Amino acid sequence: MFGDLAKLLRQAATLKAEAARMKDALEALRIEALGAGGQVRAVVDGYGRLQSLDLAPELVASGDKDRLEAAVIEAVQQAQDAAADAQRSRAEALTSPLGLDLDSLSGAAGD
């Protein structure tokens, strides 16, 4: 009984350390996505927080506000979607050795 508890405590300590490393890695990760055929470049961190946004001068000079807005949204959403995928894959890598299923833990069923 106490052996199982000691094993569980070791696993918890390992999981905590790995989670801290994952957090650091996601903060350092940079994911880039393009919109408007490459005229907009959005860069987010592993949490999907916008880190930079580059707009081609010719897109800005066009004065087409609607096109510019749509291109920015497109690029940012693509980058954020990729960040969410990165978070999920890293979390699965962290929890799968412990036999934990993220979908059952979060209540999600095949998002």
C-alpha cells in the first residue's frame, strides 16, 4: 500500500517537473502563419498569444480596410490553431505515459 503511494508521489513529482518544462517550451515556441497570400505574417507563442504581426506595405497602401482586416484575422487564427495543436500534442506526450486520457479528463469527446 505504501509502495503504491510512494510510486504515485514520484509520478506526481515527475509530472510537475515535466509540466514546468512544457510551460517554458510553449512560452518560447514561435508559430508563424500567413494571410493574403503571404502579405500578412502573424507570429504567436505556444499559447496562441500574438507576438508579432507584419503587414506588407503594398497591402496597407491599398487602403482596402476590409481586405486588410480579413487577412489579419486569417493569419492570426491559423497561427492560434497551430498553437492549440502544439499544446495538445505536448500535453498528450506528457500524460500518455501515465495512462491518462486528456479527453476523459477535460470532458471533451473527440473535439
